[in-house]
Amino acid sequence: MQRFNPNVRDTFAPPVMEARRWLEGVDFPSDRPLINVSQAAPVAPPPEGLRAELARVVMEEPQAHLYGPVLGLPALRAQLAADWSRIYGGAIAEAQVAITAGCNQAFCATMATLAGPGDQVILPTPWYFNHKMWLDMTGVHAVPLPCGAGMLPDPDAAAALIGPRTRAIVLVTPNNPCGSEYPADLLAAFRDLARARGIALIVDETYRDFLSRDGAPHGLFADPDWDDTLIHLYSFSKAYRLTGHRVGAIVASPARLAQVEKFQDTVQICTAQTGQYAALWGMRNLGDWLAGERGEILARRAAVEQNAARLPGWTLLGVGAYFAYFQHPFDMGSDALAPWLVRQAGVLLLPGTMFMPAGAAGGAGQLRVAFANIDRDGIATLIDRLAAVAP
């Protein structure tokens, strides 16, 4: 008889992998190919210049094939510290930056330093499912914080949830799955709450490069004592199409990163070096290219907003970065509706139930569309197909 860690055994299966299984046995004719809006990841390779840099590193940088520093390449850490200090108008040092194998590992490493079995972490709902999965696997209780108007969390509601075992509040902005962009004053209010209650505020800005507003996303780093409360997470995967290379970052106090180093050394030793060289080259050379990518994503967002009105009975609850989050009008729950749409509309998307506690109100009536990998014409076609199967 095989035995399993009950925390891992009882964690739900990876949602994107589950959704892909809905495609088994379904034929998609050439005149109506599958529209896959289930996963928020670039499907195109990095730009040619970055691929050339990757090839150069493989051939010309012997150290790229060896173990590297556990907390990341010093040059990449220094570059991120300098760029973030400029972008956010704050003071960030290289010693306050660690490089991780993607932003998911950044979250896991951070949580390993904060919370253990029986502790609590507040997650706004709908939540990013991998955050919930890691907490479940490590015996940490996720406390749901239902979002309100505009799919934004409320600091006063969060304050009522804080107890003696609460260790952190986690915010994702622009949000996955809702797309909502958290205003700077809202983030400041959460920072003030976390500081007053002696817990951490984790801000995951994986999709920051596709924010619709210009200027600094927030002023949290302008606070000279920011690292007593704030832990910032970031991903290079979306910015430079480096999903397969797994490069992310944590910006936090040196004392916390000393604990992160233990996690990193045990789990992976170091983040793959080729991806780190690529991220560094991207930061130094792809500013204009990234601005163009942002412009295209914002155009696709606008296309979603314009076309959503053609969906009878649907409500666009949130939109931004890679995501549109809908309330649907069907009688069936979203967990049944999503696989039904594969067969009836040739569309693969994710049900709101994958982003909510089991049985929670709201999830059954909601759907997430990750629209970043379809162009504006593709978005119009997506809306056409969904409208054609309207109840």
C-alpha cells in the first residue's frame, strides 16, 4: 500500500493540467480550431536578439554551466535593484534582491520563511490557485478575503480576519485571475494594516509590465523602512517570454533573504544561469521592445472591453494585463460549463471554481479568460463563439 503526505494528497490537482484533459477525444475542425485561453503564458519564443544572447551564453560563458550564487547572479540582482529604485522612486539595494526559479518559487521560498503548519495567510478571492496549493501542501491555512466592487480587496475586511496565527496578506496586481489593477492608495492602506498588525505584506507583480497606467505602480518602496513589512515578487517570464527558463525575483529585507537562501540551496541550489543571463540582457536591451509588447496587450484589453458588450447576459467583472474575468448567465455551474464550452464552442477557458474555496458563492458563476495569446481578431472570434452558445 502506498502512503502519501496527506497535505499533498489532499491538495487539488493542477488546474491548467486538469483543463487540458478536457481536450481528450474532442475534434476541432480546420474551420473552427481550438481557441485556448486557459493559461496566462506567452506562446511565442523570446525576440531574436535575446535568443542570440542565450546562444552566446551557452557557447561562450563557461560559468553558465556551473552552480552559481544561491541568491542569483550579482549583476542581475544589482540591475534589478537599480531599475526598481528608478521605477518606484525608492531605495533598493542589491542585498535586498534574490533571483528565483520563476515567481512561483519566489512565493514558495517567501512562504517557507514566514509560515508553518497551523499558521494563517490571507488570500483575496478569487485567488491565484498555485498560491493556495502551496499553502495547502505545507499545512498553512489560507484565509479567504472576498473581493468587492471592481474585484478589489478591502483592507477593513482584511483587518477583521487577522488573528494570532496570521502571518501575511498576499496581493497580486495586476491580478490573476481577475485582471484588476490595485490603486496605489489601496496598496498603501494594506501596507499600513500589515505594519500595524506585525505581519508581512506580499505583493506579487508578475504582470506589472502590462499595467495600463503610466508612472510608478505604487509608492511602497518610497518608504525608507519598506523592508520591515513589504515583500515584493516579480517574474521575468512574461516580460521577456522566458517561461521555460524560470526566472523570478524576491525583493525583501536582507534578513529575510538569508532565510530564503536556505530554501533555495535545499530545493534547487541556484536558479538556472542561462535564464538569468537572458533576463539581465533583456533588462539592458529590450526596453523599447517591452513597451511595444505592453502596447499590444493594452490593445487586446481594449478589444475585450469593446467586444464583451456583444455577450448577452454576461458581465465583465475585471479586465487587465493578461486576463478578463466574467460573470456568465448559464444555469450550469462554471465547473461543468467550462468543459461543455470545449465541445460546444471550441473554447478552452477556466471556471471560477478553480479560483475559489470549495462551495464558495460566486465561483460557479464566473469564468477566466487569458486573452494575451490571441490577437484582436482572435478576441472577436472568441466572443462570436461564446455569443453563439448563449443560453
